[in-house]
Amino acid sequence: MSPAPDSADLGFARLDLQRPRRTGQGETVYGAGKTPEQLLSILRAFLAAGSHALVTRATEEQHAFLLAEGLPHAFNPLARTLSVRAPRVPRPRLGGLVAVCTGGTADLPVAEEAAETLAFFGARVERHYDVGVAGLHRLLSAIEDIRRADAVIAVAGMEGALASVVAGLVSAPVVAVPTSVGYGASFGGIAPLLSMLNGCAEGVGVVNIDNGFGAAALACRILAAKNGKTGKNKGKHA
Amino acid sequence: MSPAPDSADLGFARLDLQRPRRTGQGETVYGAGKTPEQLLSILRAFLAAGSHALVTRATEEQHAFLLAEGLPHAFNPLARTLSVRAPRVPRPRLGGLVAVCTGGTADLPVAEEAAETLAFFGARVERHYDVGVAGLHRLLSAIEDIRRADAVIAVAGMEGALASVVAGLVSAPVVAVPTSVGYGASFGGIAPLLSMLNGCAEGVGVVNIDNGFGAAALACRILAAKNGKTGKNKGKHA
Amino acid sequence: MSPAPDSADLGFARLDLQRPRRTGQGETVYGAGKTPEQLLSILRAFLAAGSHALVTRATEEQHAFLLAEGLPHAFNPLARTLSVRAPRVPRPRLGGLVAVCTGGTADLPVAEEAAETLAFFGARVERHYDVGVAGLHRLLSAIEDIRRADAVIAVAGMEGALASVVAGLVSAPVVAVPTSVGYGASFGGIAPLLSMLNGCAEGVGVVNIDNGFGAAALACRILAAKNGKTGKNKGKHA
Amino acid sequence: MSPAPDSADLGFARLDLQRPRRTGQGETVYGAGKTPEQLLSILRAFLAAGSHALVTRATEEQHAFLLAEGLPHAFNPLARTLSVRAPRVPRPRLGGLVAVCTGGTADLPVAEEAAETLAFFGARVERHYDVGVAGLHRLLSAIEDIRRADAVIAVAGMEGALASVVAGLVSAPVVAVPTSVGYGASFGGIAPLLSMLNGCAEGVGVVNIDNGFGAAALACRILAAKNGKTGKNKGKHA
Amino acid sequence: MSPAPDSADLGFARLDLQRPRRTGQGETVYGAGKTPEQLLSILRAFLAAGSHALVTRATEEQHAFLLAEGLPHAFNPLARTLSVRAPRVPRPRLGGLVAVCTGGTADLPVAEEAAETLAFFGARVERHYDVGVAGLHRLLSAIEDIRRADAVIAVAGMEGALASVVAGLVSAPVVAVPTSVGYGASFGGIAPLLSMLNGCAEGVGVVNIDNGFGAAALACRILAAKNGKTGKNKGKHA
Amino acid sequence: MSPAPDSADLGFARLDLQRPRRTGQGETVYGAGKTPEQLLSILRAFLAAGSHALVTRATEEQHAFLLAEGLPHAFNPLARTLSVRAPRVPRPRLGGLVAVCTGGTADLPVAEEAAETLAFFGARVERHYDVGVAGLHRLLSAIEDIRRADAVIAVAGMEGALASVVAGLVSAPVVAVPTSVGYGASFGGIAPLLSMLNGCAEGVGVVNIDNGFGAAALACRILAAKNGKTGKNKGKHA
Amino acid sequence: MSPAPDSADLGFARLDLQRPRRTGQGETVYGAGKTPEQLLSILRAFLAAGSHALVTRATEEQHAFLLAEGLPHAFNPLARTLSVRAPRVPRPRLGGLVAVCTGGTADLPVAEEAAETLAFFGARVERHYDVGVAGLHRLLSAIEDIRRADAVIAVAGMEGALASVVAGLVSAPVVAVPTSVGYGASFGGIAPLLSMLNGCAEGVGVVNIDNGFGAAALACRILAAKNGKTGKNKGKHA
Amino acid sequence: MSPAPDSADLGFARLDLQRPRRTGQGETVYGAGKTPEQLLSILRAFLAAGSHALVTRATEEQHAFLLAEGLPHAFNPLARTLSVRAPRVPRPRLGGLVAVCTGGTADLPVAEEAAETLAFFGARVERHYDVGVAGLHRLLSAIEDIRRADAVIAVAGMEGALASVVAGLVSAPVVAVPTSVGYGASFGGIAPLLSMLNGCAEGVGVVNIDNGFGAAALACRILAAKNGKTGKNKGKHA
């Protein structure tokens, strides 16, 4: 039997198949804008190479197509994520705990994207949703739990203040995700983005608007640094 | 002796002198861009008509000129306010208490402009400075006092979150003043302005960036409404 | 019979049920983005706790679902509000009158959201619609009525000037609501927002674009201050 | 004696000298950024060709230099204009009246630039300053006079509403000039610019921020159209 | 028979019916956002009062409804205008000629809105379409005709330069209309708007993006000034 | 001898003095806008409480005043930092290495602020300056060294691309700092800020423009997480 | 037989038919916003005049209509281009090679528009897709090929850095095309636009967002300059 | 004697000295923000390596210091450039002609920066200044000369239209440079930047605001492509 190839050129995408074999970690794919057929090809290539794969911004249509084609997978419609697991390949384990907090219920899709990504890479996740600063008692009653985390992801739209308030209450690194929730002068997330960049609490790093995946990816690097696993980068998400 | 005139046309400004006699309240002047000589003429006209007067955005140069010209007045360089009192005219009294809060020490000039304006119109003022949300215990330890106020003015720059957090903790109307304090992506106050407009706590009205005077004027109207004193407008500030 | 619970965790929302029993006031819910099923659960929980409830940004679909499920309620499609009344619980009464003015007919949905909210909380409301400044005689013929109000809400799109002109004619606090009505360089409400923030009349507080609910909430706080009812905050709207 | 040349190339500027002889009108020069020596050369060339000349954005330094060099001229420091008159050349006359209105006293430099330009080209000018909409009675008491004008120039900063309100009260064309007066969210004149573009009164044309000269130039074209003097353009201002 | 009423309150709109009888001019209505039923009521009220009426931003649906209801009218789908003529009432006549120019074919809807409005008010109109500056010979070959106009309307999107170039070639007043045509960094018309405001040619007044009606209204005022018909304003368009 | 007080109210600032005794870490102060006298008071209070202190955005004037007043301190004019060390108090030690990279030489002040802050808190620092992506070989020749770091700080102005390229080459968390270096359409740092937020490499958290201190604070939290030192927050910087 | 006419006025467009006969090059048409019938008329006029024609932003609907009408043509749905070839007219040949690079797969439609345009005008094209800077090895492995090109087109969305990095590695002129790919703070392409304008590598010229056609047109001029074919412009694209 | 070193690390800059020896071309330095001492060190290092050097954004202070230190150089205060020539090293020669055009006289510093850079690299330059589109005859009378150029640089501020108009008249590649000249809604060059990006003439590439150097660098690459000199990049400018 011929050895597995090192890379796969699908025409519309070039996949590095050597890496999954080498690292034991899973691969990620940005689902938006890809046809169901393209997605199927990519996922089959990863599975053939022995790699788990996570798709973000996956659509119902992609999910239905994979179902119809008989590809076993898990789909989370709220998080818009979809994952496949390579058989007999152990799941990755990242030591450490990440707390994912949201200001309101409308921030849930972004927070769930982050939580699913963290789980995919083997981090432990605790969710603290609907703890926005306009009703401060909700946050204060959860703060002792949040303080146990190694990293905190703060997801908030109109009240971008959540990141600043949380960072003032914990000492772990805080990853702030502005969301496009809101209306009027929220301007699709600019208001919480600016608020998060200008918060005067220390220890906050901001990612792009609605970028739950990016927040999780940064938190995973923080956990990996905790475990001494730094060095060469291991992939891209596109 | 001829009766006092109803108005004064100083060439560069038209003053309504009937109103101060009628209302017993003081008049206000926007000092920025006026020459010391112009300011002196305006103040003398008001005093001659029996009106107290408050100047906002007053400069050291205006203060020195008035001193040299022998016009008794009070000057607050931090608030950049300057006031004159008409002899034998009682001071106005507005029943009610206003709490003026700031996020940091750099917001003090704006807060003091508000506080001086409130005092000029006869409101009681309590200051709660440096209670920004990045160190939440400072705000929480003052909140019982703030809750006694009939209106709250929240002055904050980079952490515009103060207005939202305070409004979630009290039930009085909150007047939010974004300040141009900060750097980078604060953009001269746009960040806290947007944050204040988008805060999800109820009961917040926003005024222009750095507009401590405007915040106080709105708070005074709220106190006047409390005292049943609404109806025709009583003046302009320009 | 077991006593009513203090709070309800519906999974997607945490409700404080002690407060309605304590305050006798109604609760408010932001309807946008909630499924009809979620809305029904929330409303039933409030009714069970003896609380009236007002939903803003309610949709036709939510209305139809509640109808089909047999939940008695009032729906105002122009205001996009929906309210339920707890049986045998008296309606709240807020002493005082609020005048709601609009620049044009296109501002009506936002103005009606404000008016419905005011009515829900027991304020008296007078509507003065289509009194924009481009036809000044319309505003001037209504101004005596507007002057009787304890607070004024000025709703305007392209001609955000309404707030400034009204504030120059009355002495009550003015809550300004920019609307996204208009086209071209209105930029979804930025033009009236800036106009309202920069108006040189005193006594104006601005809320977010199209935020009729927020304007009413601020006006209610002003009426409550008038009646000496300040202190702890009583809820959140999300 | 040799005939006058048709054009002059001064190295830093190319002047069309045939036009002034032909039209009998004056020429205009944008003074900002020109050295006093450059300005002197330009003005002497125009005078030699028998043309009056108006300089806008002129500086004290330019004025002093011309004085020292013995060039007779008129300087208006408020308007920042400077003009020279060719001896024995009749002044232009433009039939018609232009009303120049301002919202506040801080708009005066821009209004005066417009008024000086109008006078230079022979239009009759009436000034109505400090008639901003926050004190509406000031505008209403002047409106009958303003209605007699063939064109109206409305100069306003923070309360850009002046253009819209005036256009609703008169039927002449209204030229709106936003000014950079104001602070905070005025953003150097963007707020009144947007307000003027979005005003719902008909009959308003907007020029650039602080561009008093441009407003006057447009008003002059309107007067010329009234007098049937259209056709080829007669110059540039740079 | 009872005399015609002076005004009509349709609930959703207040109409001044005395004016059309007095001025003999037509009335205008902004059609966007009005239901076909509302529009029909308004038009019938105007016709009953003996007034012609022009609707801008009219829709196919409104047109079809009026047809079905048997109201005679003219509909221009490109211009999105719709007009009704009161029987036995003479059409207005405005002495003077307006040239309407566009940069490209995509600007036609806005230009046609202007042209239809001009025609409704009795101005003579000449169209010069597709004369954008990227192919300068097209403009130059039309310029002699354009110079005969009493006012010029320059409609342009991506190449907002048309207004500046035309104003440099004619001496009539130029009304500039930026259009939202274009893509990328056109930003819905901001690019040509800024270009038109900053053009260094004199004699240009700018109206809102895509506002063909507004441009025509300003041109009509210029023609009216030419004919000495200024004074009180005659209506509003909303 | 009385025990040391728990806090100090200096009038213009409230200091928590219990914390430094408890944590053994130093305190930080934002120097901009503080008078030399204020700064001296603050530093003496910290030293009396046994705390080291670091001042960011310190000025030459503050440095000179402290010198004149005899307070031993270290001043780094490039980084604009100033630090004092409490005698006999051991320096903090944070296990781990941070690589600080810059795109060009103009980014040095921001990078040095980060480096000085890292050193103050006991992190090891390696500098890789002038490794911008326009001359890629410079970055590639340093990349092996950068890969040894536990966290990377990427400081870049016009070419904000540095963060994205570095994050694609290493697997440690990357803290991105946009700088206001550049001209034209850099808009004071908006260009690199947007570039850093939108970079498609994973693992990047962005801080405010020019905020070298904030980047270092986040990197310190990452190192602390690595060492298991999370929990309650330990201070604020204002 | 009468000679071919020099121009064609189709009512909605004026075509210069002399030019294609004279230059032997093809003509281009901007398809967006044109009806299928209009497009057919234009293409038939060009073919009748012996000119090839390329349509950009062509739609499926236009393609289907041309098919149904029996007009032979080539349609590229990814590039949204459509071309017709005049029988017996030789194809243009432009000496030189252009490399078209993209950051990701989502940039393909813009890149293909550029590539189709280049091919239409006779340039040789090499595609290097999916070589974004977050995975630098992909770009580095293609760089030797890219260096052989006479001009490079760099198409990139979120990571606008591609243009800067490529320009630092090659010495040919680089045409940068920002794309509206991305989300959040990409703002429809503003982020890569600013990044490309501010890149510190030399030799980059930027075209409008998503303007693949414009990039190709500039590259064609560079090739023509290489071949000494400059002088009068040969057409417009609208 | 030891051979010349391959590179020089000056502490604040790393210079590649092998390249100048290899290419025979000169090096460029961005002068802004560099101390006179730093600049002297850099220039001496280049001269020692046998390389000519051009400094952009050079200051009077740098010029005076070099003079005092006895370093022979040429300084152009208008262009803010400064150059040194290595003795006995031939000057570079780039075959081809570049036309540099400006809209007005205020654009001269940017245009001269471009012209000096072109001359430094050996291109022939023709200047066509003050040919803005508001006085079109000036441009038309120069157009035949401009058509002889292999590349055109169009420098314009308020009337960014110059690039579009020129590109419509010539067939050479056009490099557009927006300038920050102007006031009001020019916004420091944003208006001409957007105008240039949106111009509908083909063949325009835009560089950063005021970036005369960048425009020249792109033009040089176009000339080099013409001469077949592409391949590896030869340097950076920082």
C-alpha cells in the first residue's frame, strides 16, 4: 500500500496533509462561501489523512448535503460549527480551563463558536452567559467561578464594557470579542470594538467583530504557552 | 431715573435683559472665542440688569483682564468657569441633589464644569470622582450615596462604561458625558460617545463630548421638572 | 401551595421574579431575535409571577404565535410593541405628562414605541406628530400644549433640528431620538444624531438611533424623580 | 507704447490678463499659502491690467507687507479679505440683494468673508447675525427683511438647522455654509454639513465647510442669472 | 354649495389646501413609505382643492393601485415620479431653461427625477446625458448648448468631477447631485459628495446624494429669483 | 510605631497600599496629565508602602523635577518610562520569555514602553526591531529566535502586516500593537489597527494604538497563566 | 454599400465606432445595471463595427438572454465576464506577462475578472492563487515564477498585506486590488484598502475595492508602455 | 586593506551595503523622525559603500547639520529632499519620460518630491503644474506634451478629478497622488483619495496621500518594466 501523500491540491484549495499526521491536532476550515461539494472534498481529504476537522460558519445547506452524502459529523446550528472525527485518532487534550462570558443572550452564536472551537482543540470550557454590566449582580455572583479560569473570553455587543469590567476583576488574560449585535449607533460592532480597545483595565486583547473562532484560537495558544508548547505555527484557517 | 432697558445690543451680541429681572435666575455665557473686552461688556450689562452670570470655557487671560479692570468675580481654573454675582440679588435655589461621577482623574475638568454650573443654578452637588469600572469596588463602595441623588451625571473617557454600569445600579435619570480623554482609538471621545449611546441600561441621556455645562443644564431641567417649574424656556448659552 | 419562586432560569434567559412582586411595576422584554416559543415562555413566567410585561421590537410572527397559543395580549404593529397584563394586578401610575413630537410621518414607528412604553408604565402621553422645522408654523401652533409637559421626547430623522428648536421653546427636559429615516447622506441616522448632540439649545439628552423605548425609559425616570421615587434600579430590558 | 500682454506667467502662477479687460469684473485670489512677495506680484499684475482684485484668507503678515511696499488696499481682519481697486476702472454692479444670516457670533468670520465677496462683485448685502434656531424669536423678528432678498446665505455651525428653517420661511434660493465652529461631536463641521444636506426644506444648496467665498460666488451667479448674464465662465479662484 | 376647506387632516398627514388655490402652483409629495391608500387620499384631496400634484419616489405598486382605482395620472418608472393634473387649472410656467447633465447612464434615474420635477413646475429642460469627464470630448461638444441655460444640474456618481468641470466652463449657477452609483470606495455616494464639495470651481451648490428632486427645487428657486418671484415660502415636500 | 495604612487618599488620587505589601509586585502609574508634584506624592506613597512603581508616558519635566527633589529613579526617554525601586524589596520574577518585534525604527518608542514594562514585572525580553514585512529576509533570519518566546509582541505602524505574518510563523500567542507612525491614509494608526484585526492568521489579540504598556500587561498575564498565577486582579493603571 | 457609421446613438448610450476600426483593439462594457436588451444592442453595434467586446459584471440573466437570442459569446460565471469576438478580426496581442496573485480562495472572482480582462487584451497571464501571508511558505515557493512577470496584480481581502510583501520581493510594478471579502472590521474592503495604501514597500499602485477590471487595465497600460504604445487614450468603460 | 563589509548595523538601523555595490543604483532614506546625527551616519555608510543616497522628508535642521559637518549634498527645500552623490560612481539612467502634473500651486511640494526622486533614479521629467480641471483650457493646451510621456503622475488636492481627466486623454499608465491641500470637507486628503479611487477612467493606480516619493517609485518600476529590468526587488525606503 502506498504511503499517504504529503499534500492535496483540490483545485480550489491546497491542503497540507503532513501536518495533521505530525501534530495529532485537528484542522479547521472556514465554511462561509464554500460549496457543499467543496466542503465534502476537503473533509474527506482530512479524514483520509487521519485528521479531525472543524468547520466554522457552516450552513444548514452544507450540513444537509453531508448528511445526504453519508458523512458522519456533528452540527451545532447555534454556533454554526460542524466537526468530523477521524476514527481511531485520539482527541487532542489542552490542559487548562477557559471561561466564556457574554453580555446578553444575543451574543450566544459568537460565544458558542468560541466554545465549540475550544472543545474541538481539547480545552475545558465553562459558559457564563447573560452576565452583562447593566445588571451587575449577575456578573458578581459568577466571578469566583470565572477567577478559576486560565483565560477568559468576553463576548459583548452593545455593552462592550464587559471585557473591561471582567479584566478588572480577574488576573487571567482576557480575550475580548465585540459582536455586531445591537442597532443604531452600534454600527455593526464598531461601538463595542472601540470600547474594548479603550477600556482602561489591563490584560485585554481584542479580536475582530463576531470572531468567536479567533478568540478561541488565541485562548488555545495561551493554554499551549502554559503547557510549554510553543514554537512553529501549526496551520491556517481559511 | 429712567427704567432699566429691556435689551442690550453690544454690536457683537444681543442680550435679553428683561428675562433676568423676571426670573431671578442667572445668565450663562460661552467664554471661548470672546475677547476679554467683549466679556467685560457682557458681564457689566448683566450686572447692571441685576443678573448673576456664569462664564464657561473661561480663560486665564479673561480672568486676568477682569481682575485688572476691577470686576469682582470667582474663577475656577480647573473647571474653566468664572462667575459674577449681582449685589443684593438672592441666589437661585433648585431643590434636589445631583451626583457627579467620573471614571478617572483626567475627567475632572469636565466634571467640575458640570459641578460649578449646578452650584450656580442652586442645585446641591456631591462629587464621586475616580470610580471607573476597571476597579469596580470603588464604585460599589460609593453607590449607596449615589442612590440618594435625584439625577446622576456620569463623566467618563476611555471607559465610557461608567454610565451604563451606574444606570444599572440606580433608578434616577443618568446624564452621560463622554470625554475626549484617552488616546489611540479613543478618537477624541468617539469611543465613549458610542459606548454611552449603546449601553443597554435604561435611563441614560447623552450630551456632547466634554460638555459638562450641557449635562448640568439637563440635570437642572430635571430638578425643575421635579419642582413643577416647566413651561417657557428661559434663555440661551452662546 | 408552595410559594412563588424568586427567579426563573429558562435556559436562554434568567428572570428575576421577586422584583415584579416587590415593585408592582411591569417588566419589559426586547423581542428582536427571540423565537416565538422563547417569548411565550418568558411572558408566561412573568404572568405567573404577577407581573405585566411589555415586549418591544415584537414581530407579526410572534404576535400570531401568541394568538394561536391563546395568550391574551395587545399588539401595536406600528409601534412593534406587544403587552400582556397580569389579571387582578393594578396598573402602574406615574404622575406627569410627556409630550411626544415627531418631525415627519416617517418617524411614527419610533414615536409610537416611545408612546406605548410610556403608557405601559403609567405616564400620560400627548402626541404632536409631523411638526418638523421645515414648516415652522406647525410646531408654533402646538407649542403651548407642549409647554405643559413635564418632559418632551423629540423624534426626528433628516431634520434632527427639531430637538434643538423645541428645547429653545420649552423649559422641560428634552429627550432627543434620532431616527434612521432619510436617505443619502443621512447615513442611517448619523446626521440627526450629530445634529442633536451639537444643538446649541440647553437641556437635551440624546438616546440611540431609533431607540423610542430608551427615550421613554429616560422620561419615566424623570417623572419618577419628580415624584421622589429614586434609589435602586428596578430592572433591565434585554 | 506696447499693448498690454494677454497673460502673465509669474513662475508660481499663470494669470489670464485678457479677461479682466474684457469683462470689467474683478479677479479673486486665494491668499492662504502664498508668500507676501507672491501676493504682491499677483496684485500688481492685475492692477497693471486694469483689474480690481480680492484676496480671501489673507493674513496679517500679507497685509503688513503690502502696506510696507506702499500698495493701497483695504484689509478686513475679521473676514480675512484684502482688496485692491484699479484706478479709474468702474466698480462692478450686480442688481439684487443677498441676505447673509448666521446662527451665532462665532460664525462671523465666515459670514463676513461672504459679505465682503458679495460687495466686491457689486451685490447689495444685508447682515442678519446671531439668529440661530435655539432662540427662534430672533429669527422670526428678522424674517420679513430676509424675505426681500433675491438669495439668502445661511451660515451656521453647531446648529446647522438654520438653513433648513430659513428655507422653510422664504422662497428665494438658500446657500448653506456649514462652519467648523463647535466642539466635541461637531467634528470640524461635519455635523452641520450633514444637517444641511439632509434638511427637508427645499431650495438649499450646500457649499464646503467654512467656505464663505464659495457661498458668495454661488449667490453672485444667481443674481447674474436673474439679470440674464449667463454663458461662458469668467475665471477661477486659486 | 359650501366653500372648499382650508386644510385637510387625513390622520397620517396634514395638508394645506389654501395654498394651492392661492398660488396656482402644484404640490409635491414624497411617495416612499406611503401606502397606496394613503397616497390616493392625499392626491384626491389635492385635486379636490384644485391643485396639480407630483409624487417622487413613487412605486410600481402605487401606480398600479391608482390605475385600478381609476385615478388618471402619468407615471415615469425611470424617474420614479407620478403626477396628477387638476382639470381646468392652468399649468404653471417658470421662465427659463435648465440643463440637466449626467456623467454616465447609471445616473439617469436621478437626472430624470430632476427633469420631471422641473417640467412639473413649468421650467424648460434640456438633457445632456453621458457626458462624464473620462471622455471629455463628449462634454466639450455639448458645452455651447449648456451655456445657454439659466441654471445647470450636474448629476454624477463615481466621477463627481463633472460638477467642477462644468462650473469651470459656464457662468450659470450649478446644482451638483452626487449619486450612489458605483461600488467599492464610492461608499454609497460619499466619494462624489466630497468631490463636489471640494471642487475648486466657483458657483456650485450641492444637494443630498441621489436627491434629484432637491436639485430641481433649487433650480426652480433660481428661475423664480430671475423672475422676481421671491418672498414667502410656498410649501413643503414630505 | 503605627502600622502602615491600608490606603492613601491624596485628593487627586486614591491609592490602595495594602495590595503591594500583599503581592510583592510593583504598581504602575499613567504619567500623562499629572503634575510633577502629583507624581512625586504618588511615588513617595508607594515607596513608603514598600512598593516598586513604574510610570508610563513620563515626561522630561517630571524626570527633572524628581531629580531636583532627590528621588532616585531610572528614566528611559525613548520609552517615556520612569521607575522607582523600594529598598530591600525583592524584584518580581515572571518565568518566561517575551519577544518584542517592530516593523520599523519609528515604532521604537512604543516597543520600548512594552519592553520596559515587561522588565519591570520580571519577564525576560528579547528585542527584534526593524523586521518589517517589506524586507522579509530580515524577519525570516530572526524567526528561529522568536519561536523560542512564550509570547510575542508585534509593534507596527504603516505595515500592520507584521502581526499576521509573525502569527503565521510561530505558535505562541501574539499581542499586536498598531502604532500611529505613518502619514496620509494611515489616519493616526487606524490603518494598522484594522489590518491587525482582520489578519487571517490565528492567535492574535490586539491592543489600542500605541499602547505598548497594554501589550506588555497582556503578555505578563499570559506568562502568569503559564505559571498558574491567575485569580483576583491585582491593580489598575491610571 | 454605404460605409460603416462613425458612431451609434442607441438612446441610452453613445458608442464611438470609429475607434475599434482604427485601433484593432476590443471594446469593454460595464454590464451591471444594463438590461439584457440594452446589452444585446450594444454588442451587436460593436460587432457590426468589427470590434471584439468584453462585458464585466455580467449576469446570468444577461448570459441567458444572449443565448436565447442566438448571439455567440463566452461567459465566465466566476469572473462575471462575457465576451464576443468579431469574425475575421485578429485578436489583439500585448507583449508581456502579468502575474495575478490572491491571498485566499474568496478573492477568486476579483482575480478572475482581472485575468479575463488581461486575456481579452492579449496579455499573457499566470495565476498564483491562495498565497496569502498567513502561510508564508506558499508565497515563497511561488516567488521565482512571480519574478518573471512584467507586472504583478495582488488581490487580497482581509490580509491586504499581500501587496506589500510581494512588492518587497519583486521589482516589477505591483497593482493592488483590495477585496470586500472578510467580515467584522473589514468594513467592506476598507481594511485592505488602507493597508495597501500604507504599505511601506515601494512600487505599489492601488485601484478601487473589488476592481479587478481596473487592475487589469492599468497592467495593460504598463505592458503597452513597455512596447512603446502610449499617446492618445483609446476608450472608456461604462 | 580589508574588503568593504556587506552590511552595517548602526544600532538604530540595519543597512544592506552589498546591494548598492551590486546594482549601481542609489539608496533612499525616509528622513522624517531621524536625528541629524543618525542621518549623517547613514549617509556616510552609504557613501563609504559607493552608493548615492536620496533623503525624503528632509528638514532644514538636517540640512544645516550636514552643512556644518561638511558633508557635500544638494537640498531642495520645496521638495524636502536632500541627496548625496558617491564620487566616481556613475549616475543611474532609466530610459523614459515621466510627466508630473498638478492641479494647483499648493500641490507643488508633493510634485517636487516626485520629480526629485525621478531625477535621482535617472528618469527624464517634464513638469506641468497648475493645470487643474476647473480651468480646463490649461490642461488641454498641455495635453500633447503629456501624451509623449511613458508614465504620468497626477498630483491633486481638492480637485482630485485631475487623475481621471488625464487618464481619459492619454494612454500611458497614470499614477495618482492625492494631496492634503484644501480645507473643510477635504478631510486631509480623503476627498481626492476617494475621487481618484472612484474615477471611471481606466489605467490609474493610486498611492498614499501626499506620497510623491511613492508615486515616483512606481513610475520608475514602470520605466524599468519598459526596459525589461524586472526580477528581484532592490531595496526598501524607511
